[in-house]
Amino acid sequence: MEGQNCLECGTAFKGRIDKKFCSDYCRNTFNNKVNKESKNMIRNVNYRLRKNYKTLSELNKSGKTKVTRVKMISNNFDFNVFTSIYTTKTGNTYYYVYDQGYLALENDYYLLVKSE
């Protein structure tokens, strides 16, 4: 059986013909590098969702609150990140971050709601 070289560190090793790495450490290191970009994107989106959820929870202690857009932005709220959209029969569109939602009202006000 001819030896092959590890895809991560380049060390020569012997083993099964389809083996690509000399150790579990090299295999994990290689795969972590390959998946780094997609994992970073997911990590960043989850971080922004957690931040938005925290902001909505802190501003909406009673379960239904009216706040200004400025107040939400001053609490680092990101209007581009949410988990779902719900449109009522009357055409109102609520944006949700898990169970915390908001509805745009007139004059840059938002109604914050918590779903049951």
C-alpha cells in the first residue's frame, strides 16, 4: 500500500486508500476552514436576531407597547433582521423576531406585541 499526504498538514501517512488526513485533529481543522464562511454568516445573523429579540423584549414589558422608530434604533435594532412576517386580513404586516413582533404605525411609531 502506497502512502498518501494529509490534506491539512502535508504529512505522509499510511492507511486506507480513501483516507485523506493523518489524524482527527487535521480532519477537523481542514473541515472548519472549509466551512468557516458559512458558519460565520450564520453566527452573525443569529447574533443580530438575539440583539433584536433583546431590544423588543426590553421595550415591550407589558406585551403591547407603542414606541418610536428613533427609540428602537437607539437600542441598536436592525429592521432588516427578523424571523417571520404575518399579514392580517385587514392588510397590516407584523414582523416577528420569534414571539416578539412589531407593526409600523403612522408618524414613525411602532406597535410592539408579544404573541401567545
